[in-house]
Amino acid sequence: MIIDVHSHVKNDHEITVSLRKARRLGVILCINVLNSNNNYPPTLPTPEYVSACNDLTFKVASANPDCVIPMWYLNPYHPEEMEAELLRRVKAWDGHQGAKLWTGVKANDSRLEDIYRIFAEYKLPVLQHTYMAVTGNMPGETNPFEMREAGLRHPDVSFFFGHSGSDMEYGAKAAQGVPNLFMDIGGGDATNGYTETLVEHAGADRVVYGSDLNAPRSFMSQLAKVYGADIPEEEKELILWRNAHGIFTRQSVAWSQFDRHQAAAGQ
């Protein structure tokens, strides 16, 4: 079994190809569908755009319950609308689920407080895009220090620390002492030593596999970060699925549909 905590698709072609590859490799996709044919969606999406994305995510997850976990997309720049959107999605979905935050507001912004309470109540893990751009971050884009602050302020929320902050050593050090921050390896090239650095500074039990699929990334380039890492096999297993599995099973939802899929695939 492999659990990919960081995947997104933008059109029917990407959906079809991604699902075919996921089933062949025994990957469970934690997915959000972006209502865009461009590489990037709006950095400050409207509530209507967010809802349209989540409609597509619901559709894909409903049609593929054996290998898809929906990650509801939110833009907390519109806090009241997003609280209503999140509660509507959570109550309508009878299965494992999580949330995806990109830009709009930073992870430590006060507009997220009520939304974080919903995350905690429903035990929803949150994939938070986190980055350190050489040329400076976009407005509303979270950096590793802001991710650390959000994790400390909300210890009852599990965060997938997106891209490990883009600088894996800085990001992993920013996450030290914050046990609810899990370093996502998704994005970038399969750089030698990437995963070893995260394990050294954060620990193997705090690293999760993500592909940043179709950004454009491939399963193979991102899986190479784990399979090619100079770490014990049991630590690779933690990263590939056990850590994420432990987070999702905090939700009172059976894992049986995924177990059947993995058994059928011979995993």
C-alpha cells in the first residue's frame, strides 16, 4: 500500500491517467480537483470557484471509493463561506477525508480559527502548501515558520507540511518539537539525500509520501525519493503509508474498501 497525501488534477485526462497509474501501483490518492486547465488556479479563489472544485472532487471520489480520499479545497480569505462549505462537504461524505489549503491566507492567520476547530472536531488532516521562494512568497503563501506557529497553536490538528517548505532542511528544523506536523515530500526533483535529511531532522514517523501529482510531477520521480533513500525498509514503509494511515484511521470510518483494493492488487 502507498498513500499519496498530495495529489491534484485539473481535467478529465489527468483524472483518467492518474487513476489508472494509482490502481496499477496500489496507490491511494488524497486528491483535490482544481477547476482549471491552467497550471495554477487563482491565488485568491472566490467561494464559487472553491465550491466548483469541491463538486468535482466529490464526483471523482464518489466514482472511485477504492483509491481516492477527497481533500476539500478551502480559501479562508472568506471565512464564513468556507466554514459553511467545509461543514457541508464533511457531513455529506461517508468516508475518510481531509482538507487542502493553498494561498489566500497564511496558516497562522486568525481567520482560520473557526475552521481549525472544525478540522479538530472531525479529525481532518490538513495539507497546507508551504514554501520559501527565492524571489519571495506570493501574498497569503505560508512559509515554514508560519507553518510551525500554526502547528503549535493547534496541537489537535494534524498537518501535512506541504513540500516540507521547499527547503527540506529548513522545513524539518522548523517542525522540530511540533509532533502534529508531518513532512510531505511531494514536489521538486528526486534529489539525492532529500528524504534522509527529513528523517534525520524530523524522524521517519513524521514524514509522509506525497507526489504533488500533475504539477507536473510523476509517481516515479517522487517514489524514487523513498525507494532510493538510504534508510531502513521499515522507515520507508512508515513514509509510504503507515504514518498517513494512522492519521486517517483517527476518523471513525472503516478502511475496508481500501483493504479490498490492496488485496485485489496483490499489495
